[in-house]
Amino acid sequence: MEVILTCFQPSEPFGPLTRMNPVALLPVLNTPLLQHKIEYCVSSGLKVIHVAAVDNPATIREFVGHGARWGAQIKVWTFKEPCEGRATIVRLADKLEGPVMVMPVENCLDLTIESLQAFHASHDRNVTRVLCSNETTADPKVENGSPFVGDLVHEEPVDSGVMLADSPAAAQEMGESMVFRGAWVRVDTPHGLWTANMACLDGRFPSFTQKLTARNANNVWMGHHTTVSASANIKGPTYVGDFASVRPEVRVGSYSVIGDSAILDKGSLVGSSLIIDHTYVGSQTSLEYSIAAGSIVMSMRIGSWAAVPDPFLVADVRGKILIPWTVQLANRFLAVVLLVLTAPIWLVKGLVRLARGKPFFARKRVLAWDFTTGAEGLSGARAFNHLFFDDSGGIVSRLPGLIDVSKGRLALVGVRPLEESDELTYEENWVKLRFEAHPGLFTPVDAEGMQDGVEEEKVIAENLYVAQRSFREDLVVLGKAIKKLIFKGG
């Protein structure tokens, strides 16, 4: 059986959340809705997947690739306008073979594919449509200070958009209706997104939580490489994502989702809220019944977005990664100073290379980002000839790179610059965080002495650096890297 995942939900109601991404890539428990659906289909043995997208299909296509990281075959098709399940199948009929299932990405539905297939086999029709008689309410009842996501019973069943047909040709038949009475949330507004996250914490969608790390005794899921102060107080059910930082005296109330690489600063309070990835919650700041994404906050009680101008209250962590002109100038100035101070060393090294019939400097093509525009990631990368002496990895070999820093090609401290040939080897989602910092001459890999380590460990070190980066952290990395490279020799 083939699957069509439809990404048809309009982005307008979501305001700033969908400036860069379509609704299908909004997070539930820090994982995009589309990824949840793909992983669920693959776990059910359905690995031929078509994605039909209206809003920002290029971003969706870049996100899923060809499906290799899930062991699936995925194709993304661009639709001019949304359509219901039958019309979707008809439009893709020449691309489909055999039975086909249509499933909207923006609906969270606690329906197993196995139960749908069993119902479909129980009748003699060629088509099964799924209707929902219950929907998880978007208006939480409050019990003991935390939201309890209950059920809102509809007088008449509502079409969930899920449909199973024996063949593309049979899709236009009326078929049989399967009435589903389990948990269901339609993510068609920010409130719906918030509710979906709360419902997952409440155990309404086991398929969303089964892949998370084990909960602790306080009913808290904790992500990888997350730091939590001993004086912080976290109540469950709560999910804290990867590379997050929960600092001293922070209070996290139950029913909270803390995004990947988020920072909750000293004394802050978060409760019954969704904190999107890379969001900084400032010291003594309080967020309850809210969605916070960078400097934008929506209260679920009020239902409107508010921009917070004070970065000490809430802000986008990634804003610190963009290198302002003052830091660029300091990078270049320091690079020139170090070039002058080390001139006797690198001049001798270069002359020795010339005497051996080698060029004064060795060169290799690497990728870096354009500091002047703030463009980041592989989409903003440009190639240049990086200067060095040899592959010994010592401090002397690294000295010619100071010329690249002085010209603005590299930062003094950052992640490793990639060679052009390495570009396609960094496609998995978990490695993307490293691309939010500029490549540098000295790196956290140098600081940890991990040049000969496995690639996964290096990426983890870079992700941690990016998630917690600050001016102080850069100085620490620079000092440790230089020390390790000096003792390495070369």
C-alpha cells in the first residue's frame, strides 16, 4: 500500500510561526508534524510515501529529501490548491499503484493503520473514510493548576481526511465510513498546536511519545546532552528537548514542552507552555499557558501574538550566532596581531616547504558562510581556498588560516569548515544545529582534542557549542584549542 500525506493547512492563522516553515513542519514534542507521520507510516511497514504540498513545497522537499534517513521512498508533489482525499488520489493516479491511503499531516489522530486496514477488510466496499466523533478540546479544564486535555464530543461525526482505497480508480466511489472515537486534534491554529503538545504529554497519542527517552520518576522526559541545574525544579508530565539548558532556580510546571537548544535562565518560570526550539527565556521571566518562539509570545488565554522587544525577557538564541560587524572587526584585528607575532614561525615553515619543492601554503576547498549577509547553513555557503601547511593538525599547521580570518572568510572560533566533498554527508536532522554557527579556525573539536575521534562525537561537541555559545564560551574554546594544538606539535 502507498501513502499520500497531504500538507494543505493554510499558514495564515499561525502568524510568525510559519514565516519560514509550513504548518506541516511545526513541532509536536520538538519533532515536525510531517516527521511524526512519516515515522509512523514506516513503523507500520508503509515505505512508499507521496507528500502533496501547497504551502512552501520547496522547504518540505528539502526537509524530507528522498526519504533515505527513514528507510523510505518519498516524493514531494506541488499542488496549486488544497483538495479533499478523492481529488488528491485522482491528481496523482498515474503515480500510484495498488491500494492507497490518504492522511492529512496536520491532524493528530490516535488511529492505528492496522485497525483501519482491519475495518476496510470487514466490508465489501472499495473505499473507507474515517470520521471522528470525538475531538480533544482546545479549551483546557484546569485541575490542580495544570491543563487537563479532555474530550469534546461532536453531535455529528467530522471527516478526519483519512481515506483508504483499493486502487486509484476506486477512489471516487462513496465507500464505507469508519467512525473513530479516540483522541483527535486538528492543528489548524496556534491553539491547536498547543493542544496537540499538551495532549501528547497527557498520553493521548502514544505513537508520538514511544520514541522519546525514558521518563524519570517525576514523569519528565529529558533529551540528549541537556544540562539541568541541581536547584531547578521540573514537574511532570514535561518534555525537555536536546541540548537545552535549565539554569539555577528555574521552575518548570507540568504540561510543558521545552524546545531543543532552548535556554531557561536563572529563576524563570514556565508552565503549561510550548517553548519552541532556540528560544531564550530570561531570568525571572514567567510564561504560562503560552507559546514562545524567539521574541514572539502568544498567550492561550488571550489568543494573540505579542512581540517582546526586550531580549532579556525572551529572545531567539540564534540571534547571538550572527556575527555583528564589531565582532567581525575584532576577529580580523586579532588575526592580524597573531599573524605578526607568529611571523618568524610560519615564514620559516613556508620557506622549508619551498625548499622541498612544495608551495609555500597548502590549500583545500572548504565551505563557509557569508558574514556580510548573515546567511547561514549550506544554502548560504560559499567555497574558498583555505590556507594551511600540512595535515599534522598542530598549531603551526593552523597558522596560515589566520589569513582567512583576517579576510573575513572564517571566524576565529566556530565549527569545523567542511570540504566541498563533505557537503552531502551532513543531511540527517540531528546534525543541523552545527550549521547555525559560522565555521572557524579554532573549533570545539580542537578544544576537546577530538581530531582523531569518530565523526558523531565531533558533531555532538559542535552542537553543544552552538546551543550554549556566548562570548565567554568562545574565549574558553579558543584558549583550550590553542593549548591542545601546541602540545600536539607540528
